[in-house]
Amino acid sequence: MKGFLQLQTTIRKCLFPAAGYGTRFLPATKAIPKEMLPVLTKPLLQYGVEEAIEAGINTMAIVTGRGKRAIEDHFDISYELEHQIKNTTKESFLTEIRKVITNCTFSYTRQIEMKGLGHAILTGETLIGEEPFAVILADDLCDNADEGVLAQMVKLYDRYRCSIVAVEEVPLEETNKYGVVAVKKMDDFGEVDNLTQSNASALSEEMLFQVTNMVEKPDPKDAPSNLAIIGRYILTPDIFAILKETKPGKGGEIQITDALLEQAKQGKVIAYKFRGKRFDCGSVDGFVAATNYFYKKSEK
């Protein structure tokens, strides 16, 4: 694959777009950010932050909006609460979130207007700067017993140094819910000399592709494939300049798929069919499925 950016910086920051209204969960999300809805005892956003930590990232950049103060409060010390439960059996309930707070740096900026995912990512430029970065959409809750989805993608970035999108096969009749990619086989697939054996096992012709086209929420008859982009990205910093020139698309929003298409035209985007389970927790059905899955998992 030719024309890839030769960036030397490793992935240090993860961007979390978290300004959406969560209208599918009203009235619950009238006062509670959708990213703070709990699957069992942990909010969706914390699952995403822990996935980023597993991938070796400890700088979290969060794009918020009005009514999202609970996000900042969650990733902060609660002195009164901690004082009340200190030296009781309940103190252990805060162990996980304490580790997150101790090991990460959190920064925030507000998206004043909701103009699509591309606009949300562009809003985060001030937090990211000129370096490659990861993006996690907390609505897409992923789990893999072996290795988190983002950790898998960071290893791929270390090899290819280009933008990467996580994809999964969806029923053709559901392509109008996603950004959908057209792909071809990797030109230089098989050159895994600088990967460990465990990493190499993840790279198969069924999992790694070069993106040739991207369409945002196509009708099934117009979809280039049934490979849908889910809420995991690694983006190179030139995406910001592209987003600034990207005109609003479907629904009057600035789409990240339109910006990524500009990179794909230069052969600079990989689609990765990840290992693991993904739950669409932006829908009630997906949220319930995730809750049931993690409950059963906790009983083992």
C-alpha cells in the first residue's frame, strides 16, 4: 500500500465525542448524559475509557455539550462520598474508577452545535493537536476476552501508520444506519516480519482491507458492501484540515466518512474486521442485550 503517512508518534490520546442528546432514551436522558447510562454498575463512557487504557492510552479528550456535567464529575474525586464509605465494605466499589482517575488525564471542550460526528471530531482538535489519535464512541460497547478492539487497532497503526476504521458485517437491510465501506485486499498483505506471532495471528485476509470508497447511511440498493463502520477509529492529524473543507452532507451534518473518503482516495485508510463482540447501546435493544451479556459474564 503506497502513499501512507510516515508518522513516528505513537497513539497517546483518545477522543470521545459525547455531546449528543440521546433522544432514543428519553425521558431518561433528559437530565442524564446517555454516555453515563450504566451497563450493570458502570457507565458506558467508563467502559470506553478502560478500553483506551488497555490500548496504552492515558490521555482522554472528551467533547461534551450542555447538560453533560455528570461526565466531568464522574472522572473526578468525590470527597464527601469517599469520606462516607471509607473503611466500610462499600469502599471497594470505587476501586475501578479510582484506578481510572489516577492513571489518566482528562480534558474537555464543548460542541456548541450538534453538526454531526465529523464536526464533533473537529471540535476536539484543540485537545488533540498535531498527532495521530484514537476515537471511541461510547454508544458502541465492545468486548473481547483476549484483547480490546482499540488495542488491536493500535497494533495495526504501529505497522501501517494510517487511518484505521473498525468494521463489521451487518444485514444488508440495515446499511442505512451506518457508514459503509467498499474495500479491496491489502496490496502488501502477508509482510508480518515486524509483528509478534500473536499479533500476526490477528491479520488474515478476512479481517484487513484497504478502503476504496465510503458512503454514509446508504440505502441497501446503493450500499457498496455490508461492511459497516462502528465506533472505533484511529485517525491521522491531517483529518482536521480535511474536515475544515468538508461540506455538510446527509442531514446537513459534517460526516467523518466524507473526510475519510479523501484519505481513502490516496490509499490511506484501512478497514479492520475486529475480533470481539459489539453492542449498539445507542438503541434500547442493544443496551438490553449488552446488559444481559455482561451480567452473564459477571456470574462466571
